[in-house]
Amino acid sequence: MKAKNNIIHFPQKVQIEAIQPYSSDELCAFFNGRKWGYLDTSGKIRIKAQYDEVCAFFNGLAGVKKKGKWGFINKQNKTVIPFEYDILKPVHRFKKFYDYNRTLFCNYDNELCAPVCFKGRWGFIDTLNRAVIPFRYEDVCINPNVETSKLFCVKVNNIWGFIDKKRNTVIKFIFNDVRVSPHNPKYFTVIQKTANYLNYGLVDSVKGLIVPCKFRCENFSNLNQRF
């Protein structure tokens, strides 16, 4: 793929209706109107359009969907993890503009893990398809914007809590909602509901609960210096 005067010229005819930015693995997904495939930085098709949905490559693997199931392929389009999962929970990486598209594996305690749903229950697998966290949970929440996390955020009986890799409860299941903090990307915003208010707090994905749920606003940006 050659660019001249901000115009990209492909060395071969490629039908493209949509395209994702290049990931850190230097492949980008393209959509030909029917299926998704991948191009390299020269504009050459590396993986023909054949998938219903795709995620960006990260550490040599990408989550892709075909025939209603998700699996993982490598850059040679070989199936590394079988197509057996109902849902993958995509991660949107914000560290670099060109790497904001969807990836799957996050670093949990120095091990890459991906959140997947199998037969209606959520868990985490590693790159060898081993269940790091078994499929027992109603939902999971992931924070892609930290170098490594020691806590897994999971949902049981409609309440959120945090566990470690050995499935020990690190922060009790007391939260009505959890999401990645919009103002402090290293943290989770945790929420407890009362009769009249939503009370907000912060969880550091390594240190644990650092701000109890006692604020009625989730703008913690002015508290950065305390952490």
C-alpha cells in the first residue's frame, strides 16, 4: 500500500466498504460488503474476507466469528482457539490512536487473559484456551488501560465484586454497577445504589478499593494526585 498526496494506492484490486486502523501487529481488518478479512501495511491481503465479525490482532492473535461462534486465529489464519464461544467481550485500547479497535487479551498478573462467554456463563481463558477463571459468572468488566491487573471484576447474583487469579474474593460483592472510569483510565468506577442516590467510588486494579462509595459524582479527576 503506497500513499501519495494522502491517497492510498493498493497493489491489487480490493473491494472495501469498511476498514479498521492498523493494530500494533501491523494488520488491519477490512470489510468487503459481506465478510471481514485482514490486510498488511503494504495493502496486501493476508487473510481473505471470510469472517462475520472480527477483532484486532494483539500479540499475534485475533478473535473472529463464523457460523455464530467465536474463536481465535493467528496471522497465518490458522485456528489457535476453537470456534466454541458464544460471546467475546471486546477491549477498546485508548493508549494510541491507531490502536483503538477491538482486541481481546489483557494482562492479568503477567498473563494474557481474554473474557469469553461459554454456554451463557462468563470466564477468562489464556492464549492456550485454558480456563484461568472458570465459566461461573453472569458478567465481567475489563480495564484495558493498565499494564497489568491483579483483580478480575465479576458479577454474581446481579452484584459485582473483585477476585484474584485463585478466585479468592479480594473486594466483597457489594456493587450494583461497575465500569471503567472515564476520568482515570487506570481505575474502575464502582457504584452502590441507595434509596435516593448513586454513590460512586474507585477501585485500583492492582491496589484494590482506594475510594469508598461515598461520592454522588464520578468525576475523580481532581483526585489523581492522591493516588
